[in-house]
Amino acid sequence: MYKNILIFFLIFLKGFYSVAQSDNLSNYRWTTIDTKGKVTARHESSMVEYKEKFYLIGGRGMNPVDVFNPKTNTWEEKSKPPLEIHHFQAVIYKDAIYLIGMTGRYPNEEPLNNIWLYYPEKDKWEKGAEIPQFIKRGGAGAVVYQDKIYLVCGIDLGHTSGTNNNFNSYNLITGEWETLTKAPHIRDHFSTIVVDDNMYCIGGRNTSFHLPDNFGAFFDQTMPYIDVYNFKENKWHTMKEELPYPTAAGGLVYFQNKIIYFGGEGFLKQAYNTTQCLDLSSGKWSQLASLNTGRHSGGTVVHNNKIYVAAGSPVKGGANLNSMEVFSLDNNWISLFNGKNLEGWEVKNSEKDNGKIFWTVDNGAILYNSLKIKDNNHFWLQNKVEYGDFELRLKFKTSRENIGNSGVQVRSRFDETAKENINGTIIQGWMDGPQVDISPNEYWKTGYIYDETREYKHWINPVTIDWKLTKKDVEPKKTSNYFEDEGLGWNDLTIICKGMNIKTVVNNVIVSDYDGSGVLDDKEHKKHRVGQTGFIALQGHMNSENKIWFKDIEIRELKK
């Protein structure tokens, strides 16, 4: 009897722990980590774990195998493959990593003629079995299940034609290929994963889709359907719930009894940073914390209750990253906004505007709304905690009715005794310090830095003599702005203040990387105690008709 009670108690604890872990996913955050050693930036690659080390392998170009040791956060460079290999999902069987993909340049890449093997312990490449002509393809999903490699969907001819729903297996013991029942939907540029005898095909697109005047029309042809193959029953079915934000080439892992799909590329100019979570018990999707840098076509590994993602492209199409992010509870991100009220914030404004209410909470976001009101001075919503070195990230959304600019003050301070003459108007109360601009109607300004310190009031990155800034003054960037009715509606802004440097990233594009030495630490900034330390504040601009929302406002302090 006591034995039965003990068994029941252990089962209960296991179930409770599992639920508790799953519930904790809302507290997980992506953090970009500092690594040591050389790692080659790449995309259209893959990453797998072998004996507690991660092997980043392949990608466009002749890239070496880069090996990551998570115990020391160190990369080590190994040998290059005999030929360029990309657009594959690497799998491990015994002591080798297997690759079935493409080679060559866009858009006429060719499928590999053979399986290629890499032996991690020997740092050795080997040409494997020949792939039959009717099976050759790239951009396919691949898994190992009971001594067989299963290859599903893909595209026959690079980025031109042949997206399919083929399903084949390769017997790793006998060397035999077999053709199986086709998947319900065609797709390529995706990954697949096995959980409890079920293989899940998630994400991808139809790269064979082209228009006469738009070869890249395939970027919009993403696949929302989740096709599942049951190995026991040898049957396919399509899940009822679709992928909320369909993308191609996203990361895919099984983590804490959930399937996590993140990043990818689609119709946006930049890679997606969404993290989508599929609860297999309910079949429902939910959204988790966003990636720091949206990316697609990198590599991902689950290790010690953490998800690692490395490399990939930050934009639609081709570009190369060499950074690594980790999704874990072991992070020091702090939420500055609770989604319910303005607790922890305080409004700062001139005396004449007392009583006006522009800052409110709307559907889980902070809203500044001054539409149809043109006689107000600046309004700031200031956080109550002072910061020095930090990384701040948030999302903002703007209405098409918005006229004028907004911004985010950093290392700033409000002086209620200050009297400033702005275009002939005397303002009682002023916020000194640098401001990162948000200009929805002139989006090329967003992410540049304006110094609101009363003695200056001019752009410091780029440098101007006053408030005026034209497109000719700025370096062209592939920046973008989404109004509330386009894209995902929200824009991503990251601000990193460390030492005298301020770095800003807007929708995956670095806009400012500004060294404020000699400026933000000069006599006037020190007098007002700004530039090196201070408060964070959201700005509503003087005489602007703003309608802008802010949410997911998080900060982590950085070591000096």
C-alpha cells in the first residue's frame, strides 16, 4: 500500500513539475550572449549537438565547421567541407552528422548528388550514398527515426521550380531508399521534428511561385498548415490550428513538452523575431518573448533547459549573422511595464499643461494620444528608476493619423525649474539628455539620436547645428516602419547604452552606433547629471498630433 502511495506521489510530482516548467515559459527571455573564439557568419546552415558540443555546419559559401562549447562559451574552427553545402537540416546517427541539401549559387542551386557525412571526433568529411535522381532536392525537412533518415518535401531546382510534397526514407543499415506516402502540402525551406512517434512539418513556403514582374514573389507564399505523420500508423493528418505567423526557415525545437517555432522570413523586409509555442496537449498556439534579433536559416540546439540559436540572416533573403542568443530563465531582463497601469512611471510636463491626460493604458500597451490637440508642450512619461549601462528593448506602433515625431529619452533627467524658449514659447520644465527619435512619417529618422539638453538641442548622430535633419544628412539604411494596419503592426526598437556608446537597432537594422565621448560627458551634461546616467522616458512631442503605442518594455543592466 505504501509503495502504491509513493508511486502515485512521484507521478503527481512529475506532472506538477512538468506543468510548472511549462508555465515558466512566459518568464523565459532571449539574451544575446558574449562568446569567445572565431565563428564564421553564415545563413542557410544548420546546427546539431554531439557529445555536449554544438556543430554549426554548412551555409552559403565555403564555411568551416564551427564548434561551440556551452561550458566555456567558446567557438573553435574545424575543417571546411569539400564543396559548398546549404539548405539542409542536419541529423545525427551514431558518430556522424548527415547532410542532404543543395550546392551552388542563387537562384539556380543544384541538389547534392550524394549524402555527405561529417565525423565530429575525427574532423573528417566523407561522401556517402548516392541519392537517386527522383529523390534529390534541397530545402527539405530531415529526421532520424529508428535507423532511417526521413526526407520530406523540399524543392528540386534551387529557387526556381519543383517545390514538392515528396516523402522518402533512407535505411542507414541497408542503404536502401524508399518512397512513402506524400505529405498533404508542398513546402520547402523548413524543418521538421519528431515527438512521440509523430513527425511535425512546420513553416516553409512555395519557392516555385514567381510572377512575371516579381521573381521573389515566393517570399509571400508561406505555409500556415501543420502536417503531422504518425510512424506507427503510417498516416498523415493536418492539425486544425494553423501557425499564427507563417514564415519560412524558422528555428524548430521540442522544449518542455511544447514545440517552439521562432524567427523565419516572409513578406516583411526583416527576418521575424516571433517565438511561437504549440501546446501538443491542446493543439493551441501561444506567443512567447521575441528574439533579440529576428533571423532565419541559422541553427538551433536545446541544451540544459535552454534553447540556443546561432547565425542566420537578419533580413529577408541573404545576409549573415555570427551572433548567438539563448532562451532561458537565467536572464536579468526586467519588465518596466506591467501591461495594466502606469505603476512605476510618472508624467513630466510643463506647468501650463497640468491636468491634460495624454498617457493612458490601452489593451496592454502604453498609449500617447494627442490627436486634434496642437497647443501642448512636450509630454514625457518617465520611468522612476535611474540607469547607467543597460540594454533596453520595446515595441512601438503608430496610427496613420499620427502627425509628428516621438522618441525615447535615455540617461535623461527632468528639471521642473528649467525655463526654455522654444520658437518663442517659454516652457516651464525640461527634460535634458539624449533622445532616440521615432518618426513614423519620416521613418528614416527613427533610431537617430537628438540631444535635448537645453544648451544644445540638436542632432548628435548625425551631427547638425539644430533640429533640422534631411535624408541627405543621414547614411542610407534599409530601415522600415510599419503602421498599425501593415506588417505585424509593431516595430522593434533596441537601445544599448554602455560607457559613452549608444547603439540603436530598429527592426533588425543598426541605425546608430554613436560614441558620445567629449559630448555626453562634457561640462553641461555633467551639470545636469545626464548623458552617462539618468532616467528613461517616452516622449510626446510639442505641438505634434501623436498617436503611438508602446509595449513589451524591458531592460537589463550591463556590467561596466
